[in-house]
Amino acid sequence: FPSHDIHSGQYITGATEAAFNSTYVNTGGHYSTTTGRFTAPVAGRYMFHFDGLFDNITSGHHISMRKNGVQLDGSEGYSDNVNQCIVKAMVWNLAVGDYISIFVDTASSRIHQRYGSFCGYFIG
């Protein structure tokens, strides 16, 4: 079933859905590099994993994983002025057509696309 990873040399800046612009594996094409959304092709449980590196900024930065645009998990946040790595993993029950996306919650945040991945796959 579908999964994907990203890797390129640009930034994603907030506040926005994180649309990673390349994939290593995207079986079935269920991840959109345009919208940053993984859309469920069948109903069931899915595992999602995100890791990313925030750029060195002085204001706080936050990221959340969202189902159909709604934040259902806690926003991970950091406030110091050094590069920060964030790792998030969630299991979601999805209906056909539901989607999961990563949302950069803070307008001043920048995530390196080169040093991150977003992966989704069906587990049953």
C-alpha cells in the first residue's frame, strides 16, 4: 500500500500545509506533492510518520498532523533559536477519501525539505 518519503533542497514556510515536492515511493499516487495530503484509498487503519528539521529562527515554531484539515493531536512546539528536529508518529482510522497532512502552525517557521520525511501506509 502507499507510502512516500521526501527529499529536496528547499524550505516549507508556515503557516501552511507542508507540501513536500518530491517522493521516493508513492505507490498508487495517494500523496499529492501539490497539496501535501495523503488521501486514503481504502477504509482502515493507517500509520503516519513525520520527521523534519526546523531552520534556526528566534520565534517559536509548531507543527501538527491533521486529519481532513482538523488538528486532532497536540501541536509540537519549540521556542529557542537553534535548529530543532521534530519527530511525530500517529495511527489514524480513515474512511475512503479522508486525508492526513502536516501543518506548520507558526507563520515564521521554516522546515528544511532536504532533511525530512513524511510516510503513510495501510496497516489494516
